[in-house]
Amino acid sequence: MPKKRGRQRSSRHRSRTARAELSFSVSHVEYLLRKGHYAQRLSSSAPVFLAAIIQDLTSKVLELAGNEAQNTGQRYITPELVDMAIHNNALLSGFFGMTTISLEAPGPR
């Protein structure tokens, strides 16, 4: 039986993002929480939980914006479609409230 090449990584050498199976960086969320001085103390699970919430919320908004793009016959998700998707969803509309999404046209490419 041939030997396996390369290193096998144990679970303690994996990042918190990989262990939580997230795409959003747990370390970056923790950095922002500490930098913002939102609390004197921070549990080790708080940045993991917040990164998961942000990832789930982003996924939902992009899914709804993609549906809006399909419904309007567009090929790309634009800021206008993101705004439309948020305001057409009762939960997201209440959550984001009076948030403004930039609707400026991008510069020349």
C-alpha cells in the first residue's frame, strides 16, 4: 500500500472559518468587533455566529436579486435589483429600514 504524500491537517490547524464551513472570515469579523469596542469582553463563539449570520443574509439578498434579474430579463445583478429585492421582501425591508443602496452608475471600464 503506497504512502500518502503531503501533509494531513488536523482539525486544530484549520482556520475557524474552515471549521465552521463558512465563506466569510471569522477572524476578520472578530477584528472588526474588537476594533469597534462594542463590548468589553467577547466570547469565542460570537464572531463565528455573526459571520454565519452575515453570510446567510448576503446569500438571501443575492438569491432574491438574482430572481429579480431573471424576472426582468437582465443577465447581471445590479444595485437597483438588490434594492428592489430588499424592498419587495417584507422581512428584509423591515430589517434594512431606511438604508440607502448606492445607485450610481459605475465609471468607465
